[in-house]
Amino acid sequence: MKHLATRARQALGGGGLPPRGVTLVELLVVITIMLILLAVMVPRLRPMMEQRRMREAARTVSVFFGAARSRALETGRPVGVAIERLKIQPDAAVTLRMVEEPPLYAGDVIGARVRVRRLGATNRFQVLFASPADVAAMLTQVVPVHVGDLVRFEYQAVPYRVLGLDMDLDGNPDGDSDDIVGDPGFAVGSNPVVILVELDPAEGVVPAWPAATPNAPWPPQGNGVGSRRLAFQITRRPEPTAAAPVRLPGRTVIDLTASGTDSMALNPPPPGFVPVDKDAGTAGVQDPSPVIVMFNPDGRVSSVYYQDTPSAVTEVLYFLVGRWERMPAESGGPPLAEDGLYNPQDITNFWIVINPNTGLVLTAPLVGDTVDATTGVKTPSTLVAARAEARNMRGIGGR
């Protein structure tokens, strides 16, 4: 009877022998099995994780461009995105910053005027500010005017590119380490100030302003055409907004050398937004100039800044979101990746495509048109081939 009672309690969970523990051998067997499964699964999961990171980077860039376009539509002012080059490798960028176009600068007073003369038959002009106090904010960099900014005269559409101060009147820019006209400590006195500007030869015929008495040319004699007193408007380069910049996820970059338009790809050099060395005395390529895409208040792309110079855009823009290891260690060198492939040759990367006529931004895949005989992997033979889907504005969905 006692034995039956004990078994009854065990069946009802009311007592009996304590549960047996796991032995060390059994525990080691379980751990070994888990390690084997992990070793098998990690290589399979890594491509999925890599691809998810690439999609996240592409989504980050696409959303930020879309936010800048929406901001332009909302405020009624040109707004854009500055793609900042890496200092250690200016072919690549990982930081995006929202910028907006500042108001036109026409002097500190309503009646600010200049005189202009052409230097012989060249496309360079000297611009005389007879009253420096009228442009004190520019000369002291309170309102910064950079080399590369555009100036127009008498409300005409023809732009002239600012080259810098020309105080010695030798027809060459004096040069500034910061590429900004003037200096915070500039002594604004009564002596005239002269800046040098340049007309793009593509603009065609140089306008010749009247120089008849009593509005004598400046100087009264010399090489070139003088002018009467002219109104001026300076279009300054975009400035950062208060919006926080964004940074791409780890080890993802925008490959600027593979970015650009189809015309860039078909007519090298340059094949893209390649850096230009600004300091020959320093090792490597030093180019801090960002690539800037500006949107009009109607949502269209108004201009693209490359090497601090704005250009109108009529073609689709492509920005390649790729991997850091597929960038060269130095500009123009071989890639870091062991397989020797550059970002435009990796079909797991993504294009960010911008239609200049509508401002539409989408993400598109790269297209491979050749198969590697050794690895069996598809790779694009050219940039033009890699953009086949992007050119037709065929985007991808999801994340």
C-alpha cells in the first residue's frame, strides 16, 4: 500500500525523486552543436546583412534628397543637398548636408554701383567698387562672396564668375587661402576696390555697355571697354541650413567618381565628379569642394555645383551608393577589395537617380551585362551599361 501511495504522489506531481541535472558532457555536446550551426549560418546570413545595410544607405540618401526637394516646395526658395567629400579620400562621401541659396547680394545700400572694363580681347573683366563702404559686408566677409560665385550686371541673365580680388590691377586674382573675397579684418577706406570676374566663353557675345560722356569709362583710357555705373547682383553659393546632417551607415559611401550624368560617362575625362587637387604641396589629392544638387521651388533641379561652379542640368543625375572596400585607398588607385572590383562593377550596389525635369528621386539597381568566366558573377562592362535600369527610371521597392 505504501508503494502504491508513493507512485500516486509521483503521478500527481506531489513528490518523489528530484529531477536529474545535465552532465558536463551533455552540456558540451549542446554547445558544440550550436557552434556548428552558427558556423554554417553566419556565411549565409552575411550577404543578407550586407545587402540590408546597402539598402539602408540607399534609402537614407534617397529620403534626404526628397526632404530637400520638399523643403524647396514648402519655402518657395532654392534648397539642395551638399555631398561632402571625405578628407582622406575625396573620391568618396559619407555625409550629406541640407543647404539653401542665400538672398542675392547687391551691396549694403540701395544705390550701390560698379564700373566694369574688359581686359583686351580676353573673357576677363575688372569690376571697380568706387565706394568700398557700399560693399563693406562683402569685403569683411560678413556676407561671404566665394571664388566661383556668379555676378550679373544691369539685371541681365549673363553670369560672370568671381575669380577674386585684383588690387594690383595685373589681370590676375590676388589669391586667398580661404577662397573668399576680402578678409574679416579688411580695412574699408576710401580707396577703390577691384575684383576680377570671368565670362564663360559658352555665353557667346560679350555685352559692351555704353561709355559715353558724362559717364566716362573706368579708367578713361587703357585696354578694353569701360562702362557707365552699373547695378550688380551676386548669386552666392548655397549655405548650410539648421537641419542636422546625415551620415551613411558603416562602410557605405557615395562613389563620386562613378556618379554624374551619361554625358560624363561617354566623354571622359572626367567620368564623374572626380576631385581636383587644390594643394599640390601636400601628399595625396586635397579637394574639400562638395557636390551640391539644388532644387527649385517648383521641385525641379535648378543646378549642380561641381568644383564650386554651378551648371544647369538637362540630363538624369546618378549617384552610386557603394562600399568603402571597393574604393581605392588613394584617388585613382586600385580598389581595396580582394577581388579587384570597383563599386560600378558590383551589381549589389544601388543608384540614386534624380530626374532634373521633375525632381523625382528613386533607387535603382546596377545591371550586369557580362559574366566573369572564373567566378560566374555578372558585372557591368561600362558605366552606361550599369545604368540601364536607372536610365529608364525603374526603381526598386521595399527595404
